[in-house]
Amino acid sequence: MIFDWLIAKWQVLASLLPVMLEGLWVTFEISMIAIVCGSLLGFVLGVVRTLDYRIATALIGLYLHIFRGSPYLVQLYIIYFVLPATGVEWLQFDSFTAAIVSLSLYTSSYVTEIVAASIDAVPRGQEEAARSCGMSKSQALRHVVLPQAVRMTVPPMASVYVVVIKSTAILSVIGIAELTRQGEIAILRMPGDLMFIYCVIAGMYFVYCYPVLRFSRWAEKRIGSATGVRVDTD
């Protein structure tokens, strides 16, 4: 009886695997692009936020409140449905572009806080010592402060990347054929295997996220314990 069940599930898995792997690739592609773009934008915003530019700091603070204080699903709907309705040509996003833009902005809001917190965690004496050696403020930031701050960003950044990867599941609502969407399509063809298909989806997300989680824990032990930098990603 159990053997027959295993054979049946193996046959279901064999038929699912090609489309599920295709969906996993789309998930990987979107999440990697968003992570790179969001990290670059967040790094720049994080550095600017620590400088003495009141207007820029206030605008970045507003940006963070908007993107960290609202659900990602709402942000996705606004970028995909609301912005194109404005009639502005460069805001006419297709689903793939909307996914990249929304997820990149969402990622950058967390990266900005991590980078700013890491820079602030570097002892002020480091910059003062660099300035006393004849460095300008920008040179001290670039050669002394940022190298130390970047090390501190590693543990919390890895946790944010896991959140970003899992957030790609929401993209199915705008028709992106990522992993969750492919699973939903498979359920329509095989409704009797609903639980099994969702287990396959969960398993594939786990396989994707697990290396990042392991790296995060390793980085926490090697780097994070000496920094004390923490950023809430809930």
C-alpha cells in the first residue's frame, strides 16, 4: 500500500518537476536582480542618510517609512496597476518589470537601514583618527569607516535576502510564472494532489533559502557577535 503510494507520488513529482524548475528559475532570476539593484540603491541611501544633509535625510526617512510601513503586496499593486494608470509613458510597467522595480525598492528600504546602522556603529574615534592624519571627511568615510561598516552589514543583510526570496511568492498575483504560480497551475491540473504539490513548493523554497540561512548563521558567529548590529526584518 505504502509502496504504491510512493510510486504514485513519484510519478506526480516527475510530471511536475520540469515546470516547477522553470518556476524556480524565474524566482531565482527576479530575486537576484532585485537583491543586486536593491542593495546598490540601499547602500547609497544608507551612506547619504548618515551625512549632515537635512533635506536628503528627511526624504530618505519618508522613503523608508513608506516602504517599510506598508505591505509589499500593496506596493506591488500600486506599481503594477496604479502607476500605469497615470498615463506617464515611463511608468507603463509590464509584470516582470513591475516585479523587479517593486522588489528592488522593498529590498533597498531594509538595506538602507542596515548600512546606516552599521556606519553609525563604527566608533567615532576611527573617523577622528583618520581626520587627524590629514584625511578629508570623504576620504575617512571611504577608506576607514565604510570598510568596517560593510563587514557589519553581512549578517543582517543575509536575513533580508531570505525575506526577499520568500516575498517573490506574492508575484503570482500579477501573473509572474514563478515557483508558487507554477504550483498553482499544477494544482488546477491535479487537484487531488494539492497537499503534495504545496509540499513540493515549500521544499524547493527551502532548498533555495537554506544556503543563505546557513551563510547568515556563519556570518553571525564570525562577524555579527563583535558588532551588535541588528535590524528587524518583520
